[in-house]
Amino acid sequence: MVDISCAFATSMATPEHVALAEELGYRRAWLYDSPALYPDVWMVLAECARRTSTIEIGPGVAIPSLRHPMVTAAAIGTLAALAPGRVNVAIGSGFTGRLTLGQKPLRWSFVREYVLAVQGLLAGDTVEWEGAPIRMMHPDGYGAPRPVRVPMILGTGGPKGEAVAHELGDGVFVTSPTDGFDQCSVLTFGTVLDDGEDAGSDRAMAAAGHAGGLAFHALHLRGQAGSLPGGDRWIAALEEFPERERHLAQHEGHLIEANERDRLVVTGDLLAMLGYARTADAWRAHLEHQATRGATEIAYQPAGPDIAGELRRFMVMARG
């Protein structure tokens, strides 16, 4: 059976939710790194470390362009000192974290150099960055002693990222399973329906509507949003905004809630069709299928007004 972990659209309440996740038996808690939408991921992770003792924690995924590699290495070292043996780090090319800033994902050649630099710094090496040698020089008491060893996986979405993950990482952080990695963490969205509950219930829509919106956001990047039911209407509503500001409208509420444009088209039928609103039995079958495709961890992201309740629902389902 796969590990059952959780992921969060980082909020001021996330430390409380991570503490509950620990109590419920979740293996890891991953926190999103999108500062245009959420509070600083490292500050919130530090608070999570203070409130927990066993659950593993880390950013999922950290975006290289947001921080100098020394800043990321120092943050990892600090968190490792606060939560020894419990830190995991996922690094990627940037999805929400860059798109909300009007930027495209980073080139994987840059991500590779960044990961190498961070790994070298954590090892205590002197590395070159921006034409100068740099090294973590923290004396005793000013950071975790080097070397700092933490599992590091890469948020990938294709062969270029997977090649870097095979070379430098301990696994991958993905939205769809891929074979060939010792760790394949699959980010998962949606809600567990009560017996007899319709996917279009107010509760289900509030808990999983963000996932329906994500489908439009992700397909729009590939020019395919029109393939979804209501896609043309969603595109038309988005195109009412000036092109240079469109990314602001598109990602409003991203992975938190369905925004104004999403609510025009996200329905219970859509959530059921995409698998974001399932019965407990259907969810268990889905998790088993994900494991056969290479998933070693399910990172479930709860949403809506009752995140604690969604965490409980998913764990009750997973335990059968």
C-alpha cells in the first residue's frame, strides 16, 4: 500500500492542520511555495516543526527563481535543525509559483544547476554561483552542522525533469504516477463522498471545486481548456481581462477555491467525471491503481471551509 501523506495550499492555519495530520497518521506534509497566493513556506514550515514531533515536513515544491541557492540551503539547514530527521524537500521548475508572477516555468538546465548548488552547499562544499565561490560558513549554533542530509525529490512533468530526477534526486513529486523511481509522490485532489451524497452537493463543491478549477488552469496552459465541458465559456470569461493581466485573474484562488470564472463551469458532474468527487470504495480502487502505476505516496490536498474534516475523511477512507 502507498504511503498516505498530505499537501496544503499554505495558510496561517496550516501548522494546526499539520498537527492534526500527524495525529491522524499521515506520513508527510508538503506545503506549497507560491508567495503570490500563500504565506512564506519556510516560515510556516518552521511553525509546523514546532507543533509536531513525528510527521515529516517540507516544501512541495520549492521554486528556484524565488530564492538564491544559499537562501534555500540555509532554510533547509534551519528546518533540519528544528525537525531533525523529518525534513523532505521537493524542488521544481515552477507551476503556480511562477505563473502567478506572469512567468513561464524555468528551464530544466537551470533547475539542474540550482539543485547541484543547493546539494553542494548542504554537503559543506564550496560551489560557484553567479561567478563567485560560495559556501555555508555558519559557526556552531548558527545553523545545522554540515553535511545536512535530507531526501530531495523533484517536481517533474515530463522527460527533461525526470532525467534530472534520475541524476540528482531521490524521487519525483508529480500529478500522475511514473515508474522507475524509488519515491513517486502523487499530488491528489478531491473529496470523499458520503454514502448517497451527490458530487454536486454544497459540501462536495466547496471541498473539491478548487480541483475542478485546476483542470481548466492546467489545460489552458496547453491550449486545451476548450476540451472540457464549458471550456469555451471559461476561456471567454478569462479573455475579458487584458492579456498582460490575465494570469492574475486565472490564478485567483488557485488550489484554494473555485474563483469567479471557475464557478461558471465547475459542476458536480465535472467533479465526478474528473474523479475529484468519489465514494470511499472508488477512492480505494483509485489508490490501488495508482500504486500499480508506480505511486509510492499519495499527497492529498484538502480544501474548502473544513480542511480538518477533509483530512479525517480521506484517512478514514484510506484505512478502509
